Amino acid sequence: MIRIAAVGDIHMAPETRGTLRPAFETLPDVADVLLLAGDLTRHGTPEEARVVADEIRDLGVPVVAVLGNHDHHDDRPEEVTAILEDAGAQVLEGRGVVVPCGGARVGVAGTKGFGGGFVGRSAGEFGEPLMKEFVRCSRRCADGLRTSLERLGEQGCDVRVALTHYSPVPETLAGEPLEIYPFLGSYLLAEAVDTAGADLAVHGHAHAGTENGMTNGGVRVRNVAQPVIGRAFHVYHVHEREPVPAGASGGHPG
């Protein structure tokens, strides 16, 4: 059993320095890995990123993160990423990473993701160039997530997790105004997860949303925005995939 700790939308700033560290220091006792689902800072400044870095440095468990829209606000996501990686985190965008958890190998595929809405009420690549680019941005993020999950599958990971900031399903947005759903996630992310296969999908972004959801393919989705889970992190337990005999296909569904 793999223990996956996750939280998003911690929105750190200098005045909140040290508030999460005491809880994070308990992670080696309760979890095998920590996933950070974006919006780690308030405005995406290097100063705020250094606060996050101090919270996660030398925790004793691997830390894997994606950035969120707040982390892009100051137009310095590369600097934010470098600061977090200097503290030991692996920050993903359109790629995956394999982290050892005891004797198991956990593959995490990550992207910030983007908006666009959900089946039946989603934006399309039609009309003005800006609208086309909006949807294409979502599609690029989803394509990167799918490719990363597929590559992790080829590497024989015992568990695969999709880590995003934007939501792949509308169920975990319940509680948010319907009018803003198109800006909170995209069905393209769920399609990527279902096509490539995963054991768990975690996201943030929807502060007034709901924790539990599921893709059409049966993959558990969890909204780990801190205002939703109401704690420093939540731990999810995921069973390792059964070995697949030679010549057979399968494992855990979706």
C-alpha cells in the first residue's frame, strides 16, 4: 500500500512562513511521498517561492509539484521552479517522474493544466485566434499529461498518479459557481487520464469545491485544495498494481 500525501493552494507568503513546517515534518511517519497541486505562492514571486522552499526542504520524503495560476502571476515561473527544485522538489510540466517508495516505484505525471470546461459545455477551437489558443493551451497540457502517464506505464511503475492544478472533472468543483467552471478545469485532462491509465488523480484550484470525484473511466479524482481538505495535507492509500504475466495485458483498471 502506497501512502500519498497531497495538498494544493497553500498560497505561501512571507507572513505565513513556518506555518506548514510542523505538519510537514510528520510526513515520514505517515506518507511515502508529498504531492503539491499548484498555487504554492500568492503571486508567483521568488520571495514567496523561497518561503515554500523552506517549508519543504529536507522533509525525508520525495516532494513532487506542479505550478498553479498564482505561481505564474508574476511571469517568473522558471524562477519559482528553480527555487523549489533547489529545495529538493521535482516540479513537473508535461513530464513524469518515478520516485521510490519503499520497495515500490511510484510514477507521477504532472501538468498545471488549463480551463475550457467540460463535455457538453466546453470551449472549442473556433473563431478568434485568442479563443483557439485558449483551447489549444488546454489540449497541449492534456497531451503532455497523457504522454507522461503512458511513458510511466511503459516503465512498469507500481502506481501511477496524475498531478494537476486545474480539475479534470466537474464533480470536484461542486460548490463553486457554475459560471466559472470553464475556468476551473477541462474534460481534456480526464480524457488523458482515462486513455493512458492512472490509479489516482489529484488537483487543486477549486477552493469552494468538493474533495471526491471520478473520471468516466473509473479513476479516483481528489481535490486537495487546502480550503477543501481543511488541513496541511491529506493522505490517500493506493494499492500497488499486480504484476502482469508475460503476454498478458492489464493491471489496475484506469
